[in-house]
Amino acid sequence: MNIRFGRWTLEVYQRAIQIIRGPHPECPVCAGHGGYEVALNHWEAETELCECWDPSPIIRIPLWFRRTERVPF
């Protein structure tokens, strides 16, 4: 289940809530897509990440913690 607030996405995944920041919607370089294509030659192109977006930082909030079993003796 995903809920979007502008460039922020709130995602419920398994037993946690993840908050992800997306690319800037008004970026003049990538037009809000988060990346742009760079031509390597006539047949190939490579996608580069834009400076307005860093996909790695994710805030993860656990909904409940796992129970740890204790040793019986």
C-alpha cells in the first residue's frame, strides 16, 4: 500500500512503514523522473541519476518488534 504526499511516499511493507523521498517534480534537468539518459554511442544509452534525488535514504519505522526467545536454562 502506497500513499503519496508530493514528493514523499509512505509505504506499508510487511511489519514496517517506510518513508521515501522522490525526485523533485519541477527539476529542469530530469523533469521529475529522477534520472536522464546519456548517449554512449549511436545504439546505446545509459541512465544517470539526477542531483535532485538520492534514492538511498529511507526512513523505516517498525510497527512492532519481534519477540526474542530466551534460552530455557
